[in-house]
Amino acid sequence: MAIEVRPADWTGFVKVMGEKGGCGGCWCMLWRLSRKDWSAGAGTGNREAMKAVFETGSPPGLIGWLGEEPVGWLQVDERAAFPRLATSRVLKPIDDAPVWSVACFFIKKGFRRQGISVELLHAACAHVKARGGAVLEGYPIDTPRERYPAVYAWTGFAQAFRDARFAEVARRSETRPIMRKALG
């Protein structure tokens, strides 16, 4: 499969997310908003909030394309762009390193389990390095279950991070490692 990964644009993002905005109207705003604001904005409010992020001019992620079809999304930004990570008991910072974060993935149904997440992670490393970042961090699910509901795997799977040569640096929960890759 020849996937091309490019900085996200609003049109491609909306096509990947579909009418419901990914999982339950999230529109990938979970880590960017307080729990109260995120819940209140489910659907249209979160869509408009993400559109405002796009309008800042700096793409908040990457899209994987197969020909003219956008099939996958990865949100990546400086960790500071995701204030809810700092308040998470499991995913709070492990140190003061100026890391960038892979906050979420969304792979369109029909294209899952084909390595698109790994390709997006490789591209995210190059994207972050080109912007001066030295460390990229992710918060995947690490489960022994062979099948896991996609709706709960929006942070990606640990195996994809391992395949992209990320290393586990902390684990405060049995199924949620913090994984990093130095980009130097």
C-alpha cells in the first residue's frame, strides 16, 4: 500500500472524521479542552473548536492519503497544546522535557490493521523534527486482547509505536504506557 502523508488540511480532516467527527463528536478536541468544555461541545461545538485550531495556520496533525482518498489522521503538536494531558493521573508529564505529543489517531473503517498508523508515526517524527522538536511522545493502548474496539483505541496501539521505534518510558496503568522517541 502506497500511502502519502501530508500536513492536514481542513477538507481532508473532515473527510477522515466523517459526519460524526470521529468518535462520538470528539473532533479530536478531548486533550485540548477541559472535560466540561469538551462534553458541552460534543458534535458541532468541538467541530468548530477544531476548525479554529486549523485556522491558526499551523496544521494540528497529519493525514495519510491513498490516491485522492484521505484514510488516516494523526494529531501531533507540542504537549502544551493539550492541557488535559497535564491533569491526567496516568498521562501526566514524567519530566520537564519539551516534548511533542501524538494525541490521537483516526483510521477510516476499511483501512485499519494495514500499517497506516506506523506510517503516520514515521511521518510525525519527520514533521516534529522539521519544526525543531527533539522528542515525540505517545500514549497508546497496550492490551493483550487480539481485538480491541476501535472507539477506545484513539490514542493508537503500543505495537504501532514499537514498530516505529518508540520506547516505553513510563507506565502508570497496566494498559497505558507513555512511549517516546528521540528525534536527534
